[in-house]
Amino acid sequence: MLIEHSFHTNTAATNWLSKDANLAKLAVAEADILAAHFGTQATPEGKTEIMSAAVATAAQMALYCRSKNAAPKLTGCTLEELAQMFLEEGKAEGVRGDVAFAQSLKETGFFQYGGIVLPTQNNYAGIGALNGNATGQAATFPSPRIGVRAQIQHLKAYASTAALAKECVDPRFSLVTRGSAPFVEWLGASDNPQGKGWAVPGKGYGKSVLSLLDAIIAQEVPKQPQEPPKEPEKDNVPEWQKEGFQALVDAGVIQSPEFWVTKFTEPITVGEIMGILGKMGSK
């Protein structure tokens, strides 16, 4: 396969190719072309894919958040429930829910808020909160789960060109250049070869999200103490009664031992006694 870059007799093209930033863009474009030609996906070495399975657990996510903010400002759910929602909604769309949760810690200051977005808006990633907006001038979602879903969908818009699995609830989904930031490291426009991203200019944005993610994954969740094994319950049936029962079974007086063995502690009727004695008399 031959790929033509330019004619070097073209001074403008030569100058363009002499800049490292432009060469980086060219390298990405070539990788995409080669990947498309061979039916594969180009993944730069050392990059963290957004479209992947989560690594952290909900318990790790909640534990790390509480280590930074013991009283997160959430409405309509607990922190543990919210963490689980991130994993569930992420799995539904093929997005790493733990990455989204780490992003929400960055965007909300560990759910302390204090910026444009209010806790009651169920907006965990500053969707629609543009620089210069007044307090509360951002997207509002009717429930925590829908807020999480919108964030997951917004990440998917950047990370993939695949269709959404669920109805779109992200009000800014259509504004994103689909597939322009498949890696966490590229979520900041300044760090993205295409110059696009969630955060603008966003230098180091993705790296800071990954730093939070690493801290989450490093959490050691205390194991629940295991209850000591229960000793088998001892029955209160005296041995002489068991021996007598077995003698009646052996003699053929009692012909349904599996039924009568459960009746040791229950009252016996006169009729049952007469039946047993009658069988004994016939032996």
C-alpha cells in the first residue's frame, strides 16, 4: 500500500510537515486508514479505551469517594446506589462505567459541587455547564439514573460511532463529533490529535480522570466478617425412643419410617396407637 503525503515541491506542504503537532495528526490519520483497510481498530500504545468493560467495583468507587467527602450531596439515591448505576448504565452502552464515575468525581469535586451545577440537577458531569453560565444554568435530569445515562451516552458520543442501546437522554449528544475521542487521554481537546474533546482546552483533563480511576481501583474493600459455621441442630429425642422406633421398623410394625420419623415430638392419636398395637398383635 502506498500513501502519498504531499509533493515536497510545495513549500506550504513542506512547512506543514515540519511541525511535530502536524506529524502527530498525520500519524493518527494514517493509523485510521490502515486499520480501516485491514478491518481492525487502531489503538495507540498506552491509551485507555472508553468503550470497554469496567475494572473497578461499585464498592471501590463509593469507598474512594467517601475517603475524600464523607457526606456527598446526592438526591434520590445513596452513593453506593449511584456507583452501581454507573456500572449498569455503562455496561448497557459498552462504556466503562468506572471511567465515567471517576470523571464525575472530577466534575463535581467528589459530589461537593459549588460550581454552576446544583446537586438537585442530577448532572454529574457538567453537561451543558458552559463557562460563564449562571448557577443552575446546565442540563437537569429527572432522576439520578437518567443523569448517569446521559453522561454515559455523552462519553459514547465521543468514544464511538455506534448507535445508542437506549433512547437518547443526552441533550448535547448531537453536538459531538462522533468517535473523535475514543481514549480517556483524548477527552481534553488540547491532548486530542483532532483538537476535539469533552473539555476545552482541557489540557491534562483525561490524565486527571485516569489518576482518579487508578485511586479507585487501588481501594481495598474490607471483607464482611464471616459467620462461624452453625453446629448441626441436635434433636431432643431420647435414644431409648429411637431404639424402640427402629425395633418396630425392623419388626415390620412400622412400614412408613420416613413418615413416622418426623413425628417424634408431635402428639399421637388414640387411633394411631391402636393401629400400631394391632400390628404388633398380629406379628
